[in-house]
Amino acid sequence: MHRWKPTDSTGFLELLAPKGKFVEVGVADIEKIEKEFNGDYQGILGKYDKVILSQQGEGYGMRNGIKHFYDNFDKEKIFIINDGFVCEKYLSQIYFNIPRENIFINPILSIWCAWNMVLSDKGREKIAVNDMRTTNKINDGFRNIHKNNIDNLLNVSNKFDRDYKFIVLNNNYKPGRAQFVDRMSESFIKENWVSANFFKEKFWNLHKWENFYPPVTNPTEKEEYRYLREDDYTKYENDHSGWNSCYEILWKEHLNKAYIQPYFESTAWTDALTDGHYMITEKTFISIIMGHITIPLSPFHVDYLENLGYKFVKKIGDISINETISQDEFEFIGYGEEAGDRDFHEPIVEMCNKIFDKILKINDECSLEDIKKTYVENYDIIQHNKNLLKKHATDDSVLKDLKAWIEK
């Protein structure tokens, strides 16, 4: 008898209480069975009719990280709640021939979770498990701002006069963020609000920066990084989980500070070509709800978000931006031995560098007044996206669809 219980899932079974003999697991739960129980999936999970894999907003390794599980457990019993977007053209490759009917795909679920499970406790109110009833991603200061009502965030007035062209918020490291900051010019970093807190953490100085792909300059050797901005988290209430005051700081110090927010979603550097799915987290949510002109730095997010109805500013000054690029147009490469000699970095690096360089060009060629003019002219897009985000974040019908799929 193995002493094992799942601890890493999203919590949909607790929230929806579907009828059936089910268990919900996360990536770490599966990895623990492989490493600590010699991969005895049948002995631990075989008693359940359905093993539901969920990892909304934290979908690292949903493909490659648990391939051993897919290969060594009954595929008919594996049910996957896909995290965010996925290219259905390559679905059988991405999830190793799990039956299509066993995969729930609705990216609106990730948007719902970003509000109800991450940025607020709204979706957790019906969960009976005490340690799951509140999110550790926010502090009470941010709770007091929105009071579990998204309108308290959406109805903040967007001012047309602002101090900066761009705001770039980088707290935790994610692949691609270091490369973006590394490529920005001294004038860009000096003239805009650009943070890169991960560069200042001691543990990053242990890395051999030249081994990053593409290589990243050691941050201690870049004079222009003296212009990087940094919030003082110690002024705010933080809990044991870390600096969870970041969202309170956003609303109290950064609203209406800049017009444009370029952002990298979590794991968006090469995931579309290696793991197959593209996460949607609070990173997308924040850029829209703060009323910015948004520029996703991951190449395929524009296309995926447009398919949900979101709109993007396509031109700033004389520079085109936010190009619609479909993942269908690119080969799914996979990772490690599966990728072989194919370089999964190259197409992503090429597309991302084009986006990076366009941002530099916008900063160089457009004045603050030019950016303001673009913002005012496209304010209908800003409002459209905020309204659509509210609809997606508060529409519980996606939960009904999910429950019906689980019980089917």
C-alpha cells in the first residue's frame, strides 16, 4: 500500500463535485509516483475510473515532464484539461495519442482561473478544503482593492496623459524575458519603466550567462542596467509564499504610468514548438485590465487571442506590430531525442527578435505625444478587450461544460 495523495492539482473536483470515481492530479503528483514509487501508476491510480490531469496556469511539463506516465498507464483512463491554447493540428503528437475525447480544450477556462483562482478568491468560495479557499498569489491589500468583484478593477479611470511610453514588468524569470531585456537599448531602459528583478537575485549570478540561447550578457557587466526600475516590496504586506504584494503595487503605483505593455506569458519562449501548448495566466489578464496597448512577446499568442475575440493595435506610428502568426504554419518539433537535429529555438528566436526590434524602433521614432495619439485613437480596442475579459472571467458556463465532460 503506497502512502500517496495528490497535492498539485487545480482543484476542479473540489469545486465542481462531479459524480464518479475520479482523481485529479498535477504534474508534480505524477512525477512523484515515477520517482518515489518506481512508476507504479497502476498500483496507485488504477482503482479510479478517470485520472484527470489539470494544471491551469502552471502547465509546465504537461507533455514532456510526464511522458513516462502517458507511456505506462492506460490511455483510456487518462483525461487531460489542457492548459491554455493548443494547436489541434498536432494534438495526437502533443499528448502521445491520448484519445481526443479525453482532452478538454477551452482556453476561456484558463482566463476564468486567472481571475477566480489566482487574482481573487471568488472561485474558491465553494471549496470545502480550508487550505484551498484562498489564493497565495495575492495579499490582503489587493483583496481590499477588488473585494472579489472584478468591476472594482475594470472601472478604474484610464488617463490619457502618462509619463512613459512603455512599462515592462519582469519579476520572476521565465525563458525569453532575459533575452528581451538584454536586447533593449540603454535609451529604452532609461526612458521607460523596465524592471528585471530576476537579474538582481544572487542565484542568477551563478549562471553562465553565455550558455543561454541566444546568449545573454552577464547582468553585472551591463552598465545600462543601472536604469532598471525596482519596486520596494518591503513597504507592503507579504506572506510566507514570497513577494505576493506585486498586484497591490501594480494598482497603487503603476496604473496610468505608461501606454504600452509588452509582456512574456509564462513559458512562452519555445513551448508552442516543444510542449505544444501555450499557457494563459494573469500576465495576459493584467496587461488588458490595466488598460494598456498590449504587445505579447510570444509569437503565437496574438493569433490565439484573436480567435477568442480580442483585438490588437496593429500599427504604432509607421511601425507595424502584433502580427497574426498561426502555430499551424510551423512544424511541431518536440524536445530532446524527439527533436533530433531540428533546432526548436531558431524559429522562435527569429520571430521574437523581430518583435523586440520593432519595440525599439517605436521607442526611437515615436514621441510620447505620438504614443498618446495612438492610444486615444485605439481606445475602443482597449475598452473592447476589457469588456471581453470580464465576460470570459465571470462566465461560469465553462465550468458547466467542464463538469459535463468529466461526468460523461
